[in-house]
Amino acid sequence: MLLKLQQIIVKPGHQTLLKDITWQQLENILEEMGEKRAARISYSHGWLEIMVPLPEHEKDKEYIGDLVKILLEKLQIDFEALGSTTLKNERMRQAVEPDTCFYIQNQAAVIGKNRLDLNIDPPPDLAIEIDITSRTRFDNYEILGVPELWRYTQKGLEISLLQQGKYIKSESSPNFPDIPIIELVNEYVQQCLTIGRSQAIRNFRTLIANNIMSV
């Protein structure tokens, strides 16, 4: 007896792992789930994880996404923010939905695109994952060739850079050279949680206007 997708219930903060999922089944599942949904997917060589984030997960995603957008705009760097767009490559048998992602160096290649196919499109220059809850560790981003991955955990921000096909930890971001990104993100998120997003954004805009723009 085959299960239907609507029979699978995933509570916020939890994940369900399905095995032996073909690429066509993945495509069918994505179509059935639709674009407007809370769940995120991660797929690798037949294994499919469906995860529903907690509210604090979504808040942190928005906070960090705001920070990146403000920085890019202040530095007058062209970019495209594609949010949780599904990144997939059928040849590599990989698909993943980041919490948010940005095209920076490759922004011109994705202007106007709502769906991506990494068989032909470049991967995002920066992907961001909020790991407040544990997730299955597929190596999707490495295999898909995403050059920079941020993971925000309960310990703060971690930056990983792709070098020779493997991620290595870094204390800095090549997308924001000479800017203390880890320190800024950690402080900014904490401010959002203590004084609220609006005041934290005002503080951050003042900070970068007075300091970062002169770097």
C-alpha cells in the first residue's frame, strides 16, 4: 500500500526521512507540496528529508537575511535574493532548499528566474542554513558546488568555504571582505531577540553607516 503525501505529518521542529525516492517521485512530491509551504526538503541519492522549522528558526532566517541585504545594498553590490528556492541537479541526484540564498557574483544569470535547474544554472554564491534543530547531514551544498555556506546554530554563526570540493571553516566571508561578519551576525541576532527587530535594524544601519562604509 502506497502512502500519500498528505498522510505524512511532520511537526514543527521535526523531520521525516524517506528512502528509495526516485527523482520523478521527488518532482511529484515537490509539485504536490507546492510553493507556499512551511516544510523544507533535502534530497540525496534516493534519501528525502522533509523538515518543518520552528518559529524561532524562521525568525533567525529573517534576521540574518535582512542583515545580508542591508550590507549588500550599502556596499552597492548587485544581488538577487532567492530565499528557499529549490536547488536541484538531476545528474548529481541532489536537491536542497536553503533557508535563504543569495546570488552575488552570478546575480545576472538568475535575474527573472523563479525556478532553478543547477544542471544549467550556477549555484548561489551564498546559502544560509538555520540549524536550531538538528537536520540530516547530507552533503548537498558541497556536491552542488555552493562556494559559501553559513550555518547559524545555538552557538552562533559558522562560515564554511568550498575548497577543492570540501568545506573548510573560515573566520571571514569573501563576499564581505574586511567586515567582521561572524561578530556582526551574532550581535545583531541577539539584539533582535532582546530589543526587537525594528530597533536592531536601526542600530545596524547606524553602525554600518558610521564604520563599515569607511573600511
